[in-house]
Amino acid sequence: MNEITELTESLIKFRDERDWAQFHNPKDLALALNIEAGELLETFLWKSSEQADIVQVKEELADVFAFAFLLAEQYGFDVKQIVLEKIEKNALKYPVEKSKGVAKKYTEL
């Protein structure tokens, strides 16, 4: 068993012990993921990266991961596989020779 599967199973156990599966449909998981991402952003609001409370960053990032893993599980996605596929896709859109050190969208390269 890989770590992502192990984490997802722990999240499912936590959820199921509380009978929360009824609230964890894909739409609501996506909404929760976005809300938690917003809370992560809030930890940086009006501060430099160095001024952000690292404990809060860690907490909010954990929430983002949790909802992302639960959403992936709803669709039967293999998290490692879909991330690797996205890296391959981005490698085609952002070839090193055109994008190295450049912060432009692939359509502007």
C-alpha cells in the first residue's frame, strides 16, 4: 500500500466513523477543497511569505490535501498516476528550452 492510499483510507475511516459520507459528494468535496484553499491563501494575506504563521499554513494545507484525496477517491483516481500524467502533459506545453526561467503561460512562449 502506498502512502496516498494509506492517507485516503485514514480519511475515509475518520469520515465514516462520523457518518459524514452523506456530505462528501464530488460537488461538495470540490467546494470544500476550494474553501480550504482560500483559507490557505488567507494565511498569507497582507504578509510576506516569511510572516505567515507556519502552523496555520500546515493546517490549511493538510485540509486541502484531505479534500483533494477524498475527491480523487470519489472518482476512483490514482493520485500518483494523475499527477504524473499532468506532469507529462505540462512538459509538452512547457518545453525546457522555451520555458526555463520564464513565468509565462504556454500560449505566450
